[in-house]
Amino acid sequence: MTRPLTSEEARVLAVLVEKQHTVPDSYPLSLNALTLGCNQKTARDPVLQLSEAEVLDAVNGLRELSLVNEVSGSRVVRFDHNAARGLGVPSQAVALLTLLMLRGPQTAAELRLHTERLHRFADVSSVEAFLDELAAKEPPRVVKLPRAPGARESRWAHLLCGDVVASAHGDASAGYAQAAHQSPATDELQAEITALRESQARMAAEIASLRHIVTRLADELGLDTGSITPD
């Protein structure tokens, strides 16, 4: 692999690996099935909403990296992965990387549980052994994150999309790759926060104006404003 993957490429590659094991009768996957897998709402973090065009762009990028192949001999174009050879890692490591790409940072115990359908690890220590090997590769494929406050175990994150973008608490579940790339949901949330702040400022100004009017009327009527209380 000569460059970091985009988030879309990572999702496509991970879905191909996952579906090879979970729905072998439908594998290799058509573009439609691959898109549905990428946009799946369960066992995904983050949840994406990719179009078929975006998925096809990701497929083409992965083909250039020799990570995905187009399968011929069918009326419908289908795709399969070449993750083990393309990444230069054994199948056990591919299973771990797949779950990290699909679900974000996880502890070794969580990875052992979630990879069971892809590869059954004997125990947590065997998971940690493969993670240590991936971390020692050049360039490293995974990184062990600083333990978050209150957490009992450290999480692991993949580095196939570049450096991990960690939150202020050292938890990298916020995302990967370039920090400048925010999701539409993040942009929408930021817009809502800005609108609420503007509304709050307007309400504060209106309250101050009303207080001024009440005080002036009370002075004209000779009333003690300190005695004016809500019903």
C-alpha cells in the first residue's frame, strides 16, 4: 500500500472482507450489495450514507492499490478483496483491521468478541500478539491509544487512513484521517449550535429591553421596582 486510504476506501475494503465470511453465498459482491453493506446501520461506527458512485470511486482507488479485484464472467459486475496480500499481513490480522475499520477503536477483548465470525481467536492474549505485530510493522498498521480517563483497558485504532484524530480525552473514536474533513452530521450540529447561540443572544437583549421599560414605568408611577415579583 503506497498511500493512506480514504474513509470510503476503508469502509469498502472492510465490508468486502466482512461479507466474504458472513454471506459467502453472495460473495463476491455486486456494486449494489457493496453499497448496502457500506451504509449498514448496525455494527458500523460511523454510520455512512454513500452513493453507488462514491462506492465505485472507492473501489477504483482500491483497485489501483491492488486491494480489490473486479470479477469477470458474470452478467453483473462483482468485486472481491485482496487484503491479505495487498496489506502484507496474515488473515488473522486482516480480521482485526477489518473490525477496526468498521467499528472504530476497540479494546483487545472487544476485538476478540467482534471478530469471531471472521476469525476465532483462542484468547485475548493472542489478539494482543497480532496487534503488537501490526504495530511493529513499517509503517505501523495499528496504534495503542492512551487509556481514557475511567477506562480499564486501552483501545487500539488502525492507521490505514493515516494518523488517528483523537479527542481531547485521548479517545480516538472521534474519527480518522484528515481532521479538516467533517461529516455532514457534524456540520449540521455546528450550525444548530450557532443558531441557538444567536437566539439566546436575541432573547437576552429583549429581556434587557423589557426590564428597562418596566423600570421606567415603575418610576413614572412611583412604584418600588423591588416589590414587583412574578405571579
